[in-house]
Amino acid sequence: MVLVHIVLFKFKPSVSPAHKEAFAAELKRLRDLPSVLNKRLVVGGPSVTDPIARSRGNHLALVSYHASKAALAEVTSTYLWPFSEEVTRFDFEMDAEDERWMGGFLSCADATLDTGEQE
């Protein structure tokens, strides 16, 4: 079973851009935790949703993959909730068919994507 963890973060208006950047950098460091499956943790933002109102004021998103609920609990109880202001959280167990489909992504730590763009 693979557990998918999604978190949306909203900052107070008084939070500076520098603080938001530092927070995002710290979140990205969580991918090195042993509880994160094959270092599969992504942090992104700001939203490019159009219209932006559909983002409901969220500034950052985190998506991570974990081998179990216990592995996820290690991350959230120790590293996220003690420092969060306002978050939306959604966790789900990936069904077997999706897990097989994602198998290459979840097991290949050094994969690269070919976007077709030239540098």
C-alpha cells in the first residue's frame, strides 16, 4: 500500500516573501526522511490556477508518498503540525491498480523527465 499525502498551506498577509521561500525550502528537506517513500516529496507554489480565487488563498502545496500510515504520522506529528498556521490536508491510500501504474515512478529514485523542451 502507498499512502498519498497532500497539504495546502495558507500564510497570513503579514508573512514576507522571504519567509515563504524559507518555509518552502524547509519543507523540501523533508524528502530526506526515511519515512518518505523513495524521496518522493514535491513542494510547489504559488498557484497558477485560473481564476486564482479557486486556490482559496493557498500559497504552497506539498505532495508526498509514504509506505504506511505510521510512516506518514512520523512526518506530520514531528515536522509539520507544530509549525503550521492554516492548512488543508488530504491523505488517501492508493488502490492496487494505481499503485501498479505508478510503480515506475515510486520505485525509480533517479528518474528524469523528457519534457521535449530544448535548453
